[in-house]
Amino acid sequence: MSLPTTTLAAGAKGDPVPGGRPGEREDAKRLAEELAGRGVRGVVLSWVDTCGVNRVKTVPLHRLPDAVAWGVGMSPVFDMFLTDDSIVSSEHLGGPDGDLRLVPDLDRLAVLAAQPGWAWAPVDRMTQDGEVYPVCQRSFARRMAARAAQAGIGVRASVEIEWAIGRGDAPDGAFVPACTGPGYGMTRLVELSDYARDVLEALAEQDVDVDQLHPEYAAGQYELSVGALDPVAAADRSVLVRQTIRAVAQRHGLRASFSPSVVAGTVGNGGHVHLSAWRADRNLFAGGDGRYGMTAEAEAFAAGILDALPALLAIGAPSPASYLRLVPSHWAGAYACWGRETRESALRLVTGMTGSQGSAANLEVKCLDLAANPYLLIGCLIAAGLDGVERGRALPEEIVGDPAGLDPGQLAGRGIHRLPTSLGEAVEAFSASTVLTSALGPLGSEAVVAVRRGEEARFTDAAPDVVAEALRWVY
């Protein structure tokens, strides 16, 4: 088995099986030999917990075949970790009992260009009885993609990456921007030219399809966009890209923060998700009879997400720091509304330039950030979109301009409302959402609610700068 030329291509296998699929252990042995020839000594087994932290175990290269066949042990309690590594509990989760198996997906394995000697692979989590663990977020995303496929809809997704680059020699965890030029300015790129080049080089070596990289608005902020993939691969790629950006920063004596709010009171980091829905080779967001070329199914898919946005924030804006970012008139999407190329709306319809709509048209969900577990988030977005299709929902009137400029009566008359302004409010909306809680199942929903309430309790009455400082280097 040779290393895939495109390590994050679509078409990964389904759920793992105890002992591995026929021939899989032998394939892993051959792959390990090839990796050894490339200087790899260890493999990172990666998953993302409920609070959005990338947790890992590693194995020496010669143990890779065993890991593929039987997994690596890990306690289920990590689904109940908070961002400070304290543990919450619920009726069924959070105790010291039990064990899981972390099974690497070799179809997604990548040799880490910025961490010499290491390869990386996302894992699926199984019980010791050989069943899919009900709280495995990666398996959840796969189930939602399969549900869409059963309805004849293929979903493609990508996650925008925004981050702030700080000086590594800043004292006591403070953030000192590593560049000071104007937002979007060439000066800022000149100041970090070597770093930005090395990010692009590392991602290219890992077969990550980068669309663009540019300086952003906030101090020290950059943004990177990547090509769309199937839902699970898109979430995998989001994790890999951030790990790579962080590793390159470390090699340059810098620190990368993906926190929604690096400095309270300033523009934060988003994690916008782009989605398109397809039937065979036709993009449902283009070439239709609806507004701006949307088909009826595309409008219904978007309407399902729009309706679920308050509950979706418990998944996609899951940190107390998220609500320092999610404020009006900052292009954060603080109001539940949609518009074509309207960057203040929570849903932005991107149609693409004339002649490119068939491949470019997509829906951007802007009210999200990178504290989110990408597998949970993309899976829940699909669940909400499919609910819209099944119910035949219709999009309301679109917004033009900034909804913050409308008075309350105008907002109410157009069915526009402010999204939750606190994590607690979002959790209440999530708990009341049968669409999302049914999709996640009892244990998955229980973990989300317990962890979110734990994070909220940590910062009760905390000042914004305290919240930002405490979470600055977590994500």
C-alpha cells in the first residue's frame, strides 16, 4: 500500500471493524515501511473532544498495524473535559469507568511537513465490544453524510481558518501581534512573508488544496481558505490545517491562536463553513428557478439551517469567548437572516462570478468559529439542512445591508432576530431542538449540554478580558 497522493480525498471507508478489514493489517505494514523510508517515527492519532480541543495519542511507527486492527485505548471521560481540563459529569457520562479504542483512518493519513518524523491520522472511536461509540463525533458526521446520500444529496464542505499570530516571546501568555501593518495590507504580508510561505509549502506537501491566504482585519490576523471535500474529509482537513499552521508558527518563534476572541473588544476569529448540495454532478445552488439560481431544494436546505441557527450556536459557537466575537456590525453574522454576498447576515449566499456558478455557488454560515468541533458542526448543519428539505421550507425575504440599522419593529416585521448573545441562551435553544438532539442521539446531546453548561459556569460574571485571556491559547 503506497501513501495516497491525495491524503484527504473523498471516498474513505466506513466505520472500522475489530481486527481490521480483510487485508487492512497487511496494508498498514506496507505503509509503515514506506513511512519509515520517509523518516517517520511516530503517528499522531487525533480526535476532537466536545469542547473543541484536539486530543491525541501517539504510537511508534511499528505499532501502526496493531492500531489499525485493534485500536489504542482511551477513556471515554474525555468527552466531558472542559477547556481547563476539568471534568464535568452527567447521568451517563463523565465517570472513571470504561475504555474506548482509537482506530486510525489510513485513507486520511498525512506526513506532517512541519513536524519532521511524524505522521497524522484522524481516528474513529469504538467500544471494546466492537461497536461505534455513540459519542464519536467523526462517526456522527459520517452518519449525517450517509443520511444525505440516502436522500440523493451529496454535500461538500469547507471550513475557513482565521487565526491571530502572536510573538512567541510575549510575557505571561499575553498576545503581542507578530505583524502591525494595516488589515489586508501588503505591509503585513511582508512582515510575515517567510512564515506565510512556509505555511503554504507545508500544506502543499500534505496535499491540502489551498484557495487563498491573506492578512485579515484584526491585529496579527490571517485567513486561509481551502477547497471543498466530502463532509468527513472537510472536518479532517480543518483539524490538519490548524495543526500545521500552529507547528509552522512554533518553528518561527511565533504563536497561533484560533480563539474566537483573542483580545476582548476587537474583531475575533471566525470559522465560517461553506456548504453546497449536489444531485449527481449538479450543484443545487445554481441553475435553478429560484432566487439567484437556487433550486427549490437548495432554498429548503438553507431555510432549514436558518431556522436551526439559535440551536446550532451551541455546536458552532460553543465557547464563552464566542459571544465576545458574535456582535453586530463586525461581519460576524449576529442576526438570523440571509442575503446574497451580505457579510452581516448569518447566512451568506455565494453565487460565484458569471460562468462559474455551477461549481462555485454555495452557502456560507458566518456565525460560527473555530472553537467548534468540526465533525459535530458539519454533521449538525447537514441534519438541519435535510430537515429543511424534508419539510419543504422556504427562505424568507433576504436582507440587504446591516440588520443592526433596522429598528425592532422592522426586524420583527421581516422575521429577523438577534442570535443568542450568551452560551447559556444557545444551550437552551439546543435543548429544545428536536432536529439536532435527535440527530446526535441521547448520549451525544447529553455530552454537548453538560460540557457547554460547565464552560458557562466557569465564567459566570467574568469580565470579557478575563474570558479572552483564559481561552486565548486553548483553541
